[in-house]
Amino acid sequence: MKTGLFAVAVAALSLSGAAYADGLAGAWKITGDVVGNAVEIGCTFAGAADKPTAACGPADKVGPATPVTVAGKNVSWDWDGGQAVLTFKGTLDTDKSMKGDIEVQGVTGSFTAAKQ
């Protein structure tokens, strides 16, 4: 009986992660700051729930899609800004808002994001 309940719990957690990944899909405006340096980009999240991707950048220079990791409400992805790779680690507050940290070259800042 315990094994059956465990399997149901694992399946429910897997589906909740998929639901968050599905809700992530679409265009997002990301604003943040890393040691006084403003970060303002757009990211479009797409792909299947098990393989989401993000294509980010300023409107005139969006980069290639990169893998996204979704675990429950936690979301992380990288963006190559040209001079450095920024790693975003955020939490979905709602289906239209996210906030978290930006890591770049050993320095950490913060960001907020709003679904467009």
C-alpha cells in the first residue's frame, strides 16, 4: 500500500512541475540589477513541458533558445549576453510573475519578470 501511495505522490509532483512549465510558455519581460548594472531583456519560453527552452535578449538581438530547468515553481536558465553568460534562478510567484537571482562571473544580483 505504501508503494502505491508513493507512486501517486511522485506522479502528482511530476504533473505539478509540468503544469508550471506549461504556464511559463510565452513572452516575459525581465528587469534586474547586478552590482548597479541594469538588466532589461525579453525572454520567450517555449517547448514541451519536459524540454522547455528560453530565447532571450533585447528586442533587436534575441539569442538562440537554451534549455530551461523547471522543478515545481523553480525555474532556471542561462542567457549569453555577449560579454558574459547570465544564469537566472527564479521562482514563479503566480502564472504571470517571477522573481529571483541573476549570477554572472561570480557576482549575484536580482530580477523580476512579468508575463506579457
